[in-house]
Amino acid sequence: MTSFSFDLQATDGRARTGVISTPRGDIRTPAFMPVGTAATVKAMMPESVRATGADILLGNTYHLMLRPTAERIDRLGGLHKFMNWDRPILTDSGGFQVMSLAGLRKLTEEGVTFKSHVDGSKHMLSPERSMEIQRLLGSDIVMCFDECPALPADRDRIAASMELSMRWAARSREAFGDRPGHALFGIQQGGLEEDLRAQSAEALREIGFEGYAVGGLAVGEGQEAMFGCLDYAPEQLPQDKPRYLMGVGKPDDIVGAVARGIDMMDCVLPSRSGRTGQVFTRLGVLNIKNARHQDDPRPLDEECTCPACRNYSRAYLHHVFRTQEIISSMLLTWHNLHYYQQIMDQMRHAIAEGRFEAWQTEFTQTRAQGDIDPL
């Protein structure tokens, strides 16, 4: 059986490209992971997600443990079989959702007790329980259980949270055990404090992981502050292991993160925006609900090869969005995911060919043009 490994194939400045090998297939980096919260990327068939170019999906521990439950998924053959996705899956630890969604939570050294946002039932998540749930799901990449304070927070709160997360990281590693072909990623915390991030990275290196995430960003700090942190945070992590920036982001966030040494990202944005009529294209963002599109026979983007652009006009997409037809979510989500994967593919080639900076300049200039003029 193929074990889990990372082959860093080329760097250009701090941007990196490589391949993460897993028993379920290779993940080309930089990689964007569509989010399949409840064992589905909303409005998409798994084979359609694959057709956009995705090598790996993300599943949510918190949502799946509440329904249909990890135990049920395990009895039904694991998450891959359950959702008909035979390629790699990364599961988050549940920590972030507990902090952001659950009601009446109580945080202790042991873990977090909380009430489900679904039905108010009581649950406990600890490093050990998170590892057990992710083992039952059968995900290929497992995330440590951590605590993520919302920013802004004062330094003492950030430091205490980071130290707790590092103790939980050690417990996660212990509970994960020996699982050949599966990987456990540690999560760096420390807010926007460079020295706390360095302490966190050192603690994670000592424990030892197959990959490392930069956590605690994309929680309201803004792009400038996030990039400021990414100017040093990835470099504090091991060079020879994948680096994953959690929960990011908009296209220019993703490109900026790759420029700063990040290998993997995930975000609900392309799929959520597809459902709300927000469309990402080479020329920036457009809103399909605007009246300017109602008589426009042109595609969203004439250079795009996704089904929405190949087969449908802006006028049609405007109509089905306005009438709340399900095909609107399907086509716009497919387009957005296709566009995101296209960016990743272009970056991989640009880094390999040593022209990432030129590519990034062109990317930024093209987006700055804005959408085509109305008819």
C-alpha cells in the first residue's frame, strides 16, 4: 500500500508545487479542497466535483458526528463509500465549528461540551473523541483537535488558547496511533503574534506530524493582517511537509497565500457564492441577479470551459437564479469550483516553470479590469 508522502517538486520565490501521495490517489499542490460539509459538496455530484479538477475534498467532523453520526457512516462502509468519492478526503477536527456554531459550550482541559445546533442534544468533543470520529469516517488526512479563538482577542487569551491547543495536539497524536496510509496534521495557532506562532510551531515539530496547518486565520482579521502573518508563519513550519491554510478564501487570498509558501487551502466560498448568485471569473466578481444580465446572450466568461459557460447565456443564468430553479445552484457552483481549480492549475504550472511572479501580476491586472461592459 502507498504510504502518505510529500514530494516538493519546485519552488519559485516562496511559492511551492509538489505532490502529496496517498493510498487513494495523488494530490497536486498547491491544492484547493472543495468543502463537502455534510458528505456532499452542495449542488454538485461527486463526479462533477472531480471534473472541475479537484483531487481532494474536505468533510466536517462536527456536522457528520451530529448527523448521520460517525458510527452510522462507519457501519455503512466509511465516508468515501457513503458519499461516492473514492479519492482523498481531509476531515477537520470539529473544533472550529464547536466554537462558531454550537450553543452553550463549556471549555475545559479535557475538551468541549456543547449543545448541538441541530436538536439541542449534548455532546463532548475531546482530542481523543475527535480522533475516534475521524477514524470512523475513514478520512485520509485527519486534523488535530484544537481551539481557535475569534480575532481580535487579547494576547493573554491567544497565548492560553495556543498552549491548550498544543497540549491537545500531543493528545491527538497519541490517540491517532499507528495508521499506515493515513496522515495526522498539526495546527499552528498564536493569532497574529509572531513569537506565539513560533512557540506553537516548535511544539508541533517536537510532537511530529505528516503535515502542518496554519490555523486561526480567516476569522475576521482582514486580508492585510492575514498576509502579514503569512509573511512569517509558513516559514516557521517544516519545509519538507505540506502546509495547509485553513478556511481560505477569495481568489486573491489564495494566490497571496501560495506566494507566501502555502500548499493547501479549503473554503466554502465558491460553492456558497454559487448558490447566492455570486460568480468568480478572470475579470473579477459578477452578480448574476443584476438586471444588466437579463438580455445578455454572452457566457459568464468566454474563455471558461465549464458547462455553465459552454452551454448557457448570462440571460438564462439570470432567469434561473431569479426563479430559484435548482439548476442555478448547480451551474454557478460548477463554474466557481472550475474557476478555482483553474487558478490552482495555472499556479502549479507557473511555479514549475519559474514564472510565478509574472503570472501573479497578470492575474491581478486581469481581475482589476472588472466585468465586460453591459450590452
